[in-house]
Amino acid sequence: MLNNIGLIIQILANLAIIVGLYFTVKQIKSVELQIKDSRIQESARLMFDLNKDLREGIFSKLAIAIADKKNILKELGGEFDDSDIDRYLVIFELLHNIFKKHLITEYMLYDAFSYDIQKAYEHPEIQHFIKEVRKTNGDDLGLYNGFELLGKMFTKKSK
């Protein structure tokens, strides 16, 4: 009789461990889903904020001038100086970094920014600006590499 009671206690203890493990795994999966949802929300917020930055003020004017293949630099009759171009390209550098860290998907990036990135990448004054900056600061710094990688990727995709 005592052996049966010990066996029953052992079975109940094992059952309690199994039930405990089940609920622990379920809790871990719930936390993982919350983290994933949080990352998705943060990605959407990043996309919204960067898109807003590009669609308002000086960057909106710059994007339109680039898309219309107009001169953009002041010394060539455009409205923008080197710091304007730099700040514009830095937004695309940030997008590349965010994309590389898998905080946004390629589809999200393509859908929201491919047109602007490709037009900027193909604009001769942007290319000239990048060459001059690299000549002045040294090519080894990797200045605007992320922008160029995105430009090449979207140009290749559109063909």
C-alpha cells in the first residue's frame, strides 16, 4: 500500500512538472510574440517618421527637383547646398542601416522609398557630390555606401 502511495505521489509530481513546463513554454511564446509585435510597431514608426522627414520642407523640394532632373546644387543654379544634400543622403544611409538590422523588410523599404532612392542615385549631381566628398574625406570612410547599395539594388530591380 505504501509503495502505491509513493508511486502515486511520484506520478503526480511528474505531472506537475509537465504541466509547469507546458505553461512556462506557453508564457515564453507569449513574450516572444509581444517582442515581435513591439519590433513591428517600432519598424512602422521608423518608416513613418523617415517618410515624413522626406515629404516635408526642404527634403520634399529636393526630392522633386531630383525626380524632375533639375539642377540641385546652388553653384549649378539649384536651390540646395552641400549640407542639404548630405542630410538628404544620410536619411537613406539610416534606412540602409535599419534594413541591414532587419528592423524593416525589403518590401517596406522598396514600397516607401525606392523611387526617391533610385532617382537620387541616378542624379549626376548626387554622384558628383559623393565623389567630391570622398575625395576630400577619403574613400575609406565608406561615406554614403549604404545609399549606393540601396540605389544599385533598386535600379537593378526596376530593370
